Amino acid sequence: MKKIIKLFMNVKKEQDWLSKQSGWKLVNTNGIRYIFEECTCNYNYEYIFFGKSKKELYDIRKQITDNEVEFVCNSSSWALFRKDVSKGEIHVYTDNFIHYKVLIKKYKSYIALGICYLCLGSAQSAVALNVEGYFGLSSALFYLGSSVFFITSSYIKQFSTEYDDGSYANRMKREQ
């Protein structure tokens, strides 16, 4: 068993790094600390963004049609899957377009939540000007929350563009 502490800012680079760990299979990770067990197989890894709902993770796992794909673990809003290299490429979603659509849907919902929190923070600031109390603190917390939603949405958007071959955005427009 080996433990490695490493921080990645790019999901694709992390997936590539995990795939290069020949003779070791990932047992668990929290996104910074990686725990490996020695094995004879080499694996490809794929992260899936799923939000924090256990039902959503269950639905994703149920949609997997490839019996060779194994669920490794989930951390925060990401689920990690692996597949033995000798058994072919890993594709948790059968079609990258479906994966792209899921990510864009999440991106739009995080943007909407960020806007809502920004509006609530503005309203709290307006109240704080007229009334003494904790409204100033709550407005700061709403602004902080909106920042978190906007930052998360930018990561989701960046991750979704890695799955777009240039035609997915146009294909989604035609479907709407």
C-alpha cells in the first residue's frame, strides 16, 4: 500500500496521472491524498461530476452499461471510475454528448444559484443600511455564497469544454 499527497487543478491531468500508476490501483482519494494498493493490472480512470446528491450518484452508476467499469470512490461532487486497460477504453457515459449535456445543465444551475445569492446579498445590504443588526453579516455571507457558486460553475464549464469536440454546443442549440 502506498499513499501519495498531490494537488491537481485540472481533472484531465489527474486522470492521466492516475492511469500512469502502473502496478498500482487506486483504493481511495479525497482529491489530495491518494491511497493505492499493489496489483498486476493497469487502469484508466474517469471522473464524473455529479453534484452532492446520493440519488444522482446512484442513477449514474445504474446507467453504466459496461460491466468492466468499476466505481472507485466519490469525493465531494466527483465520482471516480476505473477500467482495466487490457479490456479497452473507459467510457462511463456511452456518449460524450450526454456527459456534456449533464455538465452544461449543472453549469446553468450553478450560475442561477450564484445570481440568486448575489441578489439576496444585495437585498440584505439594502436592509442593513436602514436597520441595525446582523443584516450586514448575512449580506457578506450571501456574497461569499454567490462567489462559491460562480467559481464552481467556471470549473464545471472548463470541464465540460474538455468533452466538447466543437459540435456539441451547436447540437444542443438544434435540440432546443
